[in-house]
Amino acid sequence: QVQLVESGGGLVQAGGSLRLSCTLSGGTFTRYSVGWFRQAPGKEREFVATNRWSDGSLYYAGSVKGRFTLSRDNRENTVYLQMNSLKPEDTAVYYCAGTRGTDSSRILLVDEYVYWGQGTQVTVSS
């Protein structure tokens, strides 16, 4: 059974950086698109970034483009989210998620993802 485990959240001041990690087990890592979503209190879960397994394409939400970078290490079965220039509005629980899907019209959607991690809190103070 596929499992995803996140780590790396925490408290940081505005303008600071954090790196989140997500390790996949129970499946062939190179056959999964693994992405990041976040959910702030009182808001719906939203797309942040993802990586399509079939061709390595990267996708980012407009709100994080240029500040966040997703990368993956196939030897470690791990996806990273490097978050720079953090803002208070980035405060949320961050979830990694996995899918076998590759449709570019769906890979940004919460419903496309079958496997989810437990989430890690990121808090950015002003």
C-alpha cells in the first residue's frame, strides 16, 4: 500500500525559507506524480506544485511561482518543496499527494490524487 510521509514544517519569519520533504513507500516511486497542496484555516485545500512522472514536467500555482521549487530524488523516493521568500499568507498545513495520473488538465486538481500524507504545519510570522 502506498504511503506518503511529510516532514520539514515549522515556524519561520516572513522572508525566510523552509524545505519540506515527502517520502513515498509501497509503490514504484518513478511511476507516481507527487505534488504539494495546502490548506489554511477556513479555506479549501489548494494546489501548490506538482511533478508529472511521465516526463518530469513541473507545475506551480501562480501564488508561489518564483518562490517555491519542487524537486525529486528518485534514489531516495523523496520529493522536496523548497520554499523561499515566505509570506504570512503561505501559512497552512501542507500535504503531499500522489497519483498515477498524467493528464495535464487534471494533475493540478485535488480530486486527481489518491494517496495523501498526514500534513505538516507551516507558519509564517509577520
